[in-house]
Amino acid sequence: MSISASHPLMLKKDHSEAIEVLQNRFGKQLSLNQTVRDQHGHTITWLANQPPDAVLTLKDKSEVAAAVKICNEYQMPMIKSALDPKNILNPGKIWPETLPIT
């Protein structure tokens, strides 16, 4: 089965509002730099690079909670792709557009 660019799964949702709110909240911790985004979109597979819309570097659980809350509010999916020595999140976990906040 092939999926054309007009297929609903191939349409990219505009997350500019969420990115603006994240930028206001986290400042320089949020990168929109294309090189940084390309680095985070790279895999070691044959798949083409799929850079994220933004890369957010967080320091602790409270920042993770704030970012998740914002992303939930704007229904922006999140992908965790970093070293996690404190095991805050599961590595490589793709989060749905909404998560319960406890």
C-alpha cells in the first residue's frame, strides 16, 4: 500500500502557536535552528531525515511537566530523544498528542 502526500496521515499539522508558547516559556532552551533539528531527526536507519519542528532541552522534571502541559494544550506530539540519567522518561518514547498530567 502506498500513501500519497494528500493522504491525511501525511499532512503536517501547524504547531507554530505551541512553539511560540514554548519559546516564551523556555527561551534559549528551545532551538529552531535547522542544523540542530536535522541532528535530532537523523536515525541510523535507511529512513530519510525527519527533523522535528523544534528541539527543547530541559533540565528537570518540573520543566518536563511544563513542556508536556503546553504540548497537550496545543495537541503537539513530543518525542523524547536524549540521554536520561535520572530516567525521567522512557528513551525514544513517542507521546500521543495528549497526556494526563498528575
